[in-house]
Amino acid sequence: MTKDTNHFKEVLTRESVELERQLGTLGRKNPDEAGDWETVRKEGDVDEADELDVAEGIETYENDNAVLGQLEIQLKNVTEALARIEDGTFGKCSVCGNDIEEDRLEASPSATTCKTHM
């Protein structure tokens, strides 16, 4: 493969750091399961007797949990792409084995398929 894997390694590493930062604003690493994050309920000045405050807190938690789930998936994809760089399989379509187009990798460095198999 003639792709500049150093360039993609830098891009993916920066993305990994940013994803970890974003995850850290919503939750914490699960100490019982490597690579897993869990949403942390934000403590605030919520009067537990006020149903509206409680409902708002639940809604915020659920929204944060959904976002955290998407960020976790993105981080997993980035981590797997970095592993593919290390093992020499980066930039190969997981379906047909052909090279993934450069512009596709520029748009999505963690892509696992060529344009034909998107």
C-alpha cells in the first residue's frame, strides 16, 4: 500500500484524543470493563420533590447517555483503524480486499470499506 499511513496515524491519534476528551465530559471509564464508558449523572441543585427538575435531570442523563454511546462507537472505530495501521492492513477494503480510495480515507480515516462497498 502506498498510502501515507503516518499521516492517517496522526489524524486518527488526534481524533482519539478529542473523542476521549468529549467522553470525559459526559461520563467516566468503566473500571470493570476495558474500553467501556458509563454516563455519570450530573449532581446539581435539584430539589428531588420537584417533579419537573427530576424529569429534566432524567432527560439530560438519557441524552448524555445516547451521545456517549455514539462517541464510544467512534472511539472503537478509531482504535481499530490505528490497530490496522500497526498490523499493515489499513486502507484495505474488508469486503473485497482492494485499496480504499484516498479521498474516502481523508473523509473518514477509520473507514473499513471502499466506495463500492460503503
